[in-house]
Amino acid sequence: MTSPRDLHCPICGSKSEILLALHFGKKMELPTHPKIAYCPNDNFAFLTDARQEAYDAYYKTVINDYRHRETAPTADSPLALQVSALLEVMPLYFAKSRRVLDYGCGGADLIMSLAQRFPASQFVGYDPSASVESAAALVNSAGLANVGITGQASEVAADKFDFIIASHVFEHFIDLDEIKFLANLLAEDGALYAEVPDAARYDAFPRRAYLGYFDRIHVNHFSPQSLARAVAQYGLGQAGSLQYDFPYPDGGKYPALGMFFKKSAACEDVSSPDLRASFDHYFRDESANAREMADQMNAFGGILVWGGGDNFYRSMSNGGPLSFANNIILLDRRPQEIEIGSRCFTSLSPDEGLRKFSFPVAVTVSEAGNAIAAQIKQMDPGRKIFLL
């Protein structure tokens, strides 16, 4: 069994500083009290206490976040924006037949879109999660003979690819040596495209959830500098970059950073905005907004909180909006007891809580938050709702 991450930077190994201490509930063997650490040498932030085996087991049990299906497939959808950004940077790349790997393909939306545009090229999608079953079914139903889907890394390990896509994958790598695996799969003149959340722009794109960019699933927070350094360790130099923003279910935009790497490109350092300054700005804005929302909720004398998951824990910690709330009644469909610091909560079912109390409802469920709010409004049109 590997050791969990500590405060030593996964890129350069230097001891880093703690920016944020997090607290989450029990979920399989994922860490419950990780910290966000920052390495000024690499301009890189990362989650501590993460253990590779625990995350491997977790990803095998879930369907990976379908980033491209979070909004309708319009011209402004995440998928359309990503494909447009990719083709703008490399417009002539598919002028001849290519062999392409989408490493961490999720629902295979991206490679299906590329495969339809470039039928002379061959595409392989790999994902270690249960996503591959639905992805394979989707590819079969579309009749795309130039796309193959696999959940076995061994099936791609002996192959060589002209182009490898790792879209919103690197932020999940606990062991950055996984980048070496991808570098070894590249043909001599091949290119690697890595796309990650753009951590240097978190402060410009606040999430609805308090400190929403910091969870235990995104274990790496890259600047352009740190992403280039992480990949350069394995002989790949930066050959181009792009930034774009895609719509997110909370109603805002999500910042993305994409970088191209090649064996033939020089491994030079990349200038980058200071992550620490961006995070400090983000933390200040989050604290001010949390205090304002807490004041609004406290005006009612009590608050029903729907959802005891990770967003509830975040909102209860680090000056979050619920950490100031005086009277919290927790609603959750799963009966549970939660202890956060000196405060203990025993959940009620949502139906019982709504029947017994007339307090406003704070919804802390992230993905289904809008649907839950609509459900509450249908049951009680006059009920005040806060989306956290």
C-alpha cells in the first residue's frame, strides 16, 4: 500500500505551506480531513492525505462526471466549446489519418464528436470507471466503426498514438508518474493535450457552493507553470495553450486551461499568474459572500438545510455561511448523524422537516440543487430558498 500524500510537493518534492484545512464526511476510504497545500516553487496547489488505492477503488464504483452533458448540446455547450477551441489551435492536424487516445473519456462525447468529423482517423477511449459501459453502448448505437472503448489500461499500454487527449484528468492524478505512462504511449512526433480547471482564474469565476473549487476529488490545482513542469519531467515540452470557459449547472462559467505538449518541443519554463494571490482573492470574496448570506438566513430564526454531503461540510467550516447559522435543522433522505466540531446534527427526512418547520430551506446538494429547489417550490410556493 502506498503512503498518503503529505505536505511535500508532488512535482518538486519541497515542503509546502497549508492554505486550507478541509473536513468531509465518510465516503469509502477517501480522506476526511485533507488540507490544501501550496508550493511557491512550482506555483502549484494540491490535496494532502490522498492515497492512490482509495481513489482507484472510488473511481471504479462511480460514473465519471459527464462534463460535456452538464448543459444541452448547443453551440455554447461545453463539448462544442472544447471542440471549437481544440480545432482552432490545431486546424490542420487531422488533414491526414491519426490514431487518437482519449484517456479518461467518461461518456466518450468528445471522441465521438471528433470521430464524426474525421472518419479517416481511429479513436480509442479509455476510462477506469463504470462510464465505459454506457460509453460503449453510445458508440455502438451511433455506428461509429472508428471508435473503440475500453476500461483496461493494459489494452492501450502496448499501443502508440499520434494524439492523446487527457481532458479534466490530470487534476485527479495522485501519482503524477501517470503522466509518464501517457508520454510512453506517444508516437515519436505525437502530441499530448491536457486540459484542467484553470486555478489561476478561480477568483474570476466563483461557484455557487462555498469554496466550491476545493473538494477531495480534485487533488491537483494547476497553474500553466506547474502543469508545464509536471509534464516536462517526462520529456515533453509545451507546444501551445488555450483558455476558454464553459457553462456549469450552477449558472456560472467554469474556467478551463488547455496545453499541448510534444517530444520535439523544448522543455522551457512557462510564465504564470500567481496562484497564491488568486486564491487569497477568492477566499476573501467567498468569506464576504458567506457572511452576507448568513445574515440573511439568521433573520428567520432558523434554517432547514437539505443535504448532509460535502457542500454541507464546506458550508459549516472555514467561515462558511452555515458556520454562522444559529439554528440548523438538517434534512436528508438518508438518516444520519453528523458531528462537525462541537456541533451535532441528526437528520430528519425532508418531508417531515418541511411539515414541522416553516423556516427557509438552504439546499446544499450540488448537482441536483436546482431540481430540489423546484420540488420545494411546487410543494410550498411561498417557502424561501437559499442555494448554497
